[in-house]
Amino acid sequence: MIKLKTVTLLAALAVSLGWSVSGWAQKVDESPLALKPVKAFPEVEFTGWDHEDNGKVNPLRPILLTNAGDASGRIFVPTQQGTIHSFPADGSAKKTSVFMDLSSKVQYIDKENEEGFLGLAFSPNYKEDGEFYAYYTTKDEAHTSVVSRFRRNPNHPEIADPSSEQEILRIPQPFWNHNGGTICFGPDGYLYIALGDGGAGNDPLNHAQNLQTLLGSILRIDVTKKDQGLAYAIPKDNPFVNLIAPGGKQAIARGEIFAYGMRNPWRMSFDRKTGDFWVADVGQNVWEEINIVTKGGNYGWNLRESKHPFAPNGTSSDKTLIDPIWEYHHDLGKSITGGNVYRGKKLPELQGYYLYADYVSGLIWALKYDAAKKQVVENRSIPIDQKLPIISFGEDEDGEVYFTAVDPVGNGIYRFDRATK
């Protein structure tokens, strides 16, 4: 594990010498921003959570943060064990409300900590239809991911009805790791689902380059309709929906796939202003990467790790593979946590920056991408006082960005503030 002080000194030396710590050739502003992370809700207690479990420390694992887009002012924070908490974003609450407890169905154990409750997305019409979607590892079948629809309680709309579950998609995973798990609605109203390559190392079953499997891909489905034999519909303009074997009628690709060549996409989001689709993909040996994903794109794994050939079938000459817009070396961190483009109002100096972090080193950055030039022009660090195992980012209804971290005392939600001189 990298010591934070060493990593920070490395980055500072690189900036002072005018180097790009990512290895990219273009000149990039990597000067620190005058910001700092602070506890967002220091007085909020998570209802039902206990910091000890059978005499062992039981850290809070706030696996994500989101909002319902219903003008309620609430944010929703599920734990990886499967309890969805909600509370007002204005900080007025002292305790969370339990929106839904799915822990009896969710499989999570610390030694296999890439499973559990991993994704939550509210319908774009949640205020009217009361529907939302969850991605979780189910207890009823080993190493299996489920995407389900739920509805709020018609008699108590501030809470959900667990009995309303309708399973949309079931995805067998050969191993416990690389589950991906982010689900989110795009500007087009379709549900996007991030799936890792199925786990282990090196993508041993070659899922990520195989269009006949869902693993190692970003899926795009229509949850408002149903195709024959499915609990959802496949959009007619998905890139591989009509890919048929020569001379026959047999499909050679899964129509649900929107983009592929992913190892373990850990957090994806749409820029609420531009619609750009940001996906961070966790690396294996040397490189972590950030992509702006487009329809039908192949992002290289396991032929490449980021933009570098990956043995044994590595290539740097295949022009069909799409380069990430940014990468960083394992000298700086070993597990990227993707975030959001800031579109809030409280920190105008952050406007348009993509916020992301590294789970292992605890470093945080704000990246600025010039779409016209198709290059990153800034990748600026946000100084931190202590190393934090950052597991997710999220937005409230106003576009203010938060991040969450594993925390032994149940205080793992942060926001950004200006640094005092």
C-alpha cells in the first residue's frame, strides 16, 4: 500500500518540474485547488447501524449517494449491506430515515467486499410513478447480480415497499470481484448498467471483448417496455442490436450492450449540463483510467490496460480501440473511484470539473476536459489532511457534489469547501 505522504511528495515534485504525473504528453495544469474536503453531515446518525458487530469493528460503508429528483430536497445513501437511508440535504436532520431495508436479500461479506448493494437509480419520473431501481448481489444464488424495480409505499410515500420488487435482470458472475454496479438513467431516459469482466485477474474468460456476454460492458435498456421473453426492452438504436452472423439469422452480440472492453467500471455518471457520459475503469497492474463513453465504443480491456498493451494479447496498433481521456500510474493510486462533473452553485470555481479520487491512496482530483480540443487541460489535486478510503461520489438535486468513504464511526459523507489561508 502506498503511503500518502510519499505519493503527495511525488505529485508535488512532478508539478514543480512541469511533468504530467499521468504520463500524457500535453501540457496540463496540475496545481492544487484552494479547496478542502469537510464532513457534510457531522451530526447525522445512521439509524440501525452499530459500529460493532459481534465484538468486531463494523465500519459504515456508504456505498453511494444520490437524489430522487422529486424536489423533496432529500438525499439517499445506501450501505453496502443493503439498507437505504434518506435525510434532507440541508443538514437539518439528526438521524437518517430508513427508506428501505434490503439487507435480508443482499449478500455482503468483508472478504468479498466487491459484492453487496452497489447501485441505486430513481426513475426520471419518480415524483409521479414512485419507481426506482437497485443493483445488488443476491443471497439466493452465489455470485449473482440482480437489477430490480421497486416502488414507494403508496400509503407512506416517504418510504419504499420491499415487497414491490420486480426483477429486471439477473447476471451470473463467475467470481466475487469486478461487479461494477453503477446504474443510472441517461438524458435519453434509458437505464445504463455498468458490469465488470466477471472477476479474478486478467479477464480469464475473455468476457470484456466478447459481445455475446453482458460482462465487461455498459448496458442500455428501456425499463418502460418489454420485449418478448424479457422484463425490459432493448432500444432499437443500441449499437449491436442487429449484429447477425454472416449467412444466417443467429445474433452474434447481445443487443443490450452500449459499450464494451471494461475491466471494472467503478462509478459512472452523466454530466447534467452537456450529457457527456463519464466512466472510470479500475486497472490491474499499472494504470487507472477515465473514459468519456460513446455508443458502440470498445475501451480495450483485456487487450490493453488504459492505452498500454496488456499481455498476452496486447496491442497498441488497433485503431478500433478507444483511448481513455486520462490515466494515472500506480505510483499515485491503485483503485480509481469515479465521480461527477460539478454543476452546483456553491463553488463556482469548480464549475465544469470532473471530480474523482483513488480508494487506495486517498488522493482527490478535479479534472477539466476541453471537448473542442479533445484533451484534458487541467488535473488539479484537492489537498487532504488524512487518507480516506473513498468509495463513491454523488449529487444532490442542486448539483452539489459529495463523496463517501468507509468510516469506523459512521461519519463517512463529505463535501468540498474553500480552504482557509
